[in-house]
Amino acid sequence: MTEHVIVSLEKGVQTLTLNRPDKKNALTPEMYGALADGIERAERDPNIRVTLITATGDAFTAGNDLADFAKAGATPVDAKPETKPHVTRFLENIAAAEKPLIAAVNGLAVGVGVTMLLHCDLVYAGASATFQMPFVNLGLVPEAGSTLLLPRLIGMQKATDLFLTGKKIGAEKAEALGIVAEVFPDNALPGEALARAQALAAKAPNAVRITKALLKGKDRALVAAQSQAEAAHFGAQLRSAEVKEAISAFFEKRPADFSKL
Ligand code: COA
């Protein structure tokens, strides 16, 4: 258990609230573990009909904790973990979940904070939410099937623009592109998202589950294969001089310099 993810259950909705606001809810292995556990719990517990992911503070999540990326990049390639890393479990679980996943994006969403939205069935956002996938800026590559899912969702040009520039877009733009279903005033987001999640939780559960399977099922094998291809490159890049420079630059609060690489 970690205090950085708060778990609650009300009217069939399990809410997983990221709660590390002083670090913009950057995700640690323990937080991925709690999220992965939450989704597994939802899949087997008939009292949970819907899972809602949201966060405290002014950020949804600043993505993976960069200090953890630096640690992971320093481990030898052949040091195979005994158990599946929590991040892998989380990414696999959100891709495979049979019950609906909803996200309420209350502020900035960076990196995996956007990747996970591509696996959620409904994404709601506060008006001040922002969305950014700066993988390339960090010397990394996208993950979890997002190089397949994002172009399908918003088109190849728009997806390439987001992936290669790492630029930040606002909630209205994300809604226009189709990444977000509906935008609410910031203070209304928690109530509106919970009300919608509870309304979905009250619907016929098999009809909901089958409809989700019909929407997503045909892509699951493709997404899994693309995720594996991305993961191989991601792991190699994590150990690269490019990532080392980018992460050092972040913590030293200076621009990264890739000119000699
Ligand atoms: N990993 C670890 N710590 C992070 C973090 C991350 N991904 N994102 C933010 N933090 C920490 C900062 O180091 C800072 O900690 P400190 O107060 O101990 O110095 C704290 O959270 C607040 O962040 P700060 O950068 O001061 O806030 P900001 O509002 O100026 O900027 C961001 C917010 C998210 C734009 C900026 O922190 C950022 O770019 N973070 C990295 C995002 C990223 O690249 N994620 C990985 C994507 S693959």
C-alpha cells in the first residue's frame, strides 16, 4: 500500500486518486503497483462496475518519476527482475481491462499520464488540463501501444506532431482532437466525472462489458504486439546517453544538449 494512491468505492465506482501533489503526481513503482492492483480488483469484484482514475492537487500526473527512470537506466540490461515490474503490470492491465475505465484529468497530464488515457473508455477533463507527450524530448519513445492508438484516434499528422514535438495542448484542443470526451469547468470536474461514472455503474453490467469488448476487442492483439515493440526500444533508450543527458538537464533545470550525441 502507498499513501500516494487513495482508493475508494461508492455506488459501484472504484476511484483511484493519485496523491503525490508536491511532485505533480509523478508516478513511482509503488503508485503503478496500487493502480495495477486496483484494476485487477475491479476485474474480479462484482461490486466494482467502473474504475475512475483522477488525482489531487493541480496536476493529473507529470508522468513517470524521472529519478526512477534514471535508476532504471542505470541497471544492467541482463538484470531481469524476479517479478513483473509494476509499471508493466499497470500498462498491461489498462489495455486488457474488461470493465470500463474512466479518467478525470484535473490538470497537467504528461507522458504516461496521456498514454493511459488512450486505454480509458471515457476521458473527462477540467478546462485547465493540459496534455503533453515529451518522450522524444527525453530521449525516449512512446509506450503501451500509443504509436498505434494515437494515430488511429486523431490521425497520423496530428499524432506525429504531438509525439515528435512533445508540445503541450489544452483541454479544448484535446476534446476537438478526440482525446477527451467532455470538458468541464475545473471545479465541476470531480462531481461531473463521478456522476457519469456512477450512472455507467448502474447500467446493465454485461451489456456494458460486451459493448466495450466489441469496441476494443479486435485491436487487443495488435496493441499488445505494438506495446512489445515499443517496450524493447524504450528499454534500450532508457540506458542511452540521450536519456542520461535529458534527465540530468531536467534536475539541473537547464535545457538538454543533444548536439554531441
Ligand atoms: N519526476 C520526478 N519529479 C517530478 C516530475 C517527474 N516526472 N515532474 C515534476 N517533478 C517534481 C519536480 O522535480 C519538483 O520537485 P521539487 O519541488 O523537489 O523541485 C516538483 O515536482 C514540482 O515540479 P516543477 O517542475 O517545479 O513544477 P512546474 O509547474 O514548474 O512544472 C512540469 C511541471 C510537469 C511541467 C515539470 O515538472 C516537468 O516537465 N516534469 C517532467 C515531466 C516529464 O518529462 N515526465 C516524463 C514524461 S515521459
